[in-house]
Amino acid sequence: MTFVEISNHSCLNSWMGGNIAPTATDVACFVYAAFRNDGKALISAAMRAEMLTLHPLTDGFAAYQLAYGLGLEALWNAGHATPMQLCTGGNALGHGGLDYGSGATVNFFVEGLQMGVSMMMASAGPFGSSLAGMNCSRPWASLMSIDSLARDSLLKALAEYAGMPSAHCSATNFTTPSASECADAPSFGKLDFHTASCNDLIKIAQSTPPISAGAICEGWLAVHTLTQIQADLAASHIAYTPPKGVDADTTFGIELCLGTCGDAGAGPCWLRAPVEPWCDAPEAQVRVAQVRVAQQARVEEWQHELRSERRVEGQAVEQAALEQAAHHRVQPLSVSPRAPFRLARLAPRKQPTAVEEA
């Protein structure tokens, strides 16, 4: 692998980046100066209100997931636009950014903290080039979650510094736990009346939409109790019985899957994930490239299907809004809901190829 010096490169590959490459301190100072609430902001109240007039993206990579104002990145949830939300609570005004091999998910004025915050990374999976910066010391899969772990740890520290509640921000322990602390429970319970392991559950969840084991661990098992997982699976016509001796109302799924999720670079044991020298070994580079091509093809297929569903759902909701407006003689609003994550989409698909399994 060859690393390229980019200090003399243009930044015009960024999305409306203005061809600048500022430091995190510069960005944090700017967003604070732009949106501060003490009457001294660079942006007037009228301009701020106009920037916060939000509309959904209706096509492309984040159709009916993101919304936009004048330069502000926002969220679109089931027909409603809101500014970006962070674990600290309240609105976050700004926009993320990226460039060659680096990125910054947090470039915001955080209203709950009354701070400008910027966090930049040179090795976070979702951003920058396909090689995600220069961090060769971690497994490829774990690079996808490092950004969120660092972000929440930073925001928790800032909230505590400001004397604000930080219950929703979790700080990550970056000390590698022992093997004995990272074992799966003997069983995850029963799926369709058959004893199942964590690996069995993750394979079912991976079938559709295409999603990594780490994302399943972080985005589902880590935030859902066994009772909630039982309801999710029931919606997919899968009977789930939690293991005996476990409080299903207070136990989160990831607590039973510390080993499996750790191997995927997720959860409390993420640092125990095996490290593959994907930066140096030619055969590892080929393998990573093959996996990425296969995953990207599956993701594009699923995104196309999901966009089609959202358009249909959006048209139906918009028609309902028009009919309601006509009935009440009010000005109609064009609304299009974001299709929620549905485990009902986790029906078994064709068997993956060897490349997809890799």
C-alpha cells in the first residue's frame, strides 16, 4: 500500500467544502461564533431561522433520511425535519465533512452545551477514501464504529466539564478486557423453539438488509433489551424465548454476546477483535477489496429497493395530506416518511457467495 502526501492537493473533491482544510479548533470556534445565543452571533436571527427551514433529501444516498436547510445538515424522520441530534440532547447546528482518508462527523454548535464542537479522524471507516486513512492496527470492520465510540466519549467528557447531564453519552473504555470477560452466554435462548447462539441470531439479521455483524451488535443488540428483541423478532414471524435465569426486561442483547460482538469489533470487548494486517499483506488487500465490492453491490441493491419503497410511501402520505388539506381548507404540506428499520425485512435470502462470507 502506498500513502500519498496530500498537503498540496485541492480539497475540491469535498461536498461544498469551500476548498478549505481547517483544523478542528478552527471549525469549533467558527460554529460557536456563528450560532452562539448571546446576541453576538455572526449569523442574524432572521438568517438562522432561514437556515433552519428544513426540507428532505428526496433522492440519492440519504433519501428521506437527511434534511437540509441553507448549509445545515439535519434529519428527516417520518415526515418531520429536525436539526441533528447528539447524545447530549438538544439541537446540533452545523454539517459534517470529509476529504481524502479523513472525516469529521461532528462540526456543530451544540445547543445543550452552548459549545462549538469539532472532532476529526484520519482513520474512521465511514469517511474519506476507501482505505479509511492510515490506521492499520485495528481490524477493518472495527473502523466503522471507532468514530461513534470516540464521539460519544468526547461529548460525555464535555458535558461533564460543563456540569450538564450526560446519561445518554457513553464513554468507551479503551483498555483491552481479558478473555474471561468476553465470553458469550451459553445460549442466546431459543429461535423458533431451537436453542440458538449469538452467531445464529446475527446470521439471521445479516440476511436483509446487508449489514455487518458489528453494526447489528452496536445498532440493535446494544440498545435493545431481550424483551424488545423478542418483539422485533415476533414482527418477523420468528418466535424467540430468552434463556432461563435472565431478566429479559433489563438485560440487553449484547450482554449475552460479548464474545461474538467483540470478534466483530463491537461492544465492550471490541478491542479483542483479531487484527488482520490488511495494510501490508497483498493477499489481505485483495480480500478486503473483494469483500467491499460484494458488500457494495448488495448495499446498492437494497438501497434501490428501499428508495422505491420510500417514494411509494411518500406519495401515499402526500396524497393523504392533500385530501386532509382539502377537507379542512388548509395549505397542504408535502411530507414523505422515512421507512423505519424493519426486522421483517430479515427474511432468508439466497446463500452468500464465498466472497460475501469473507
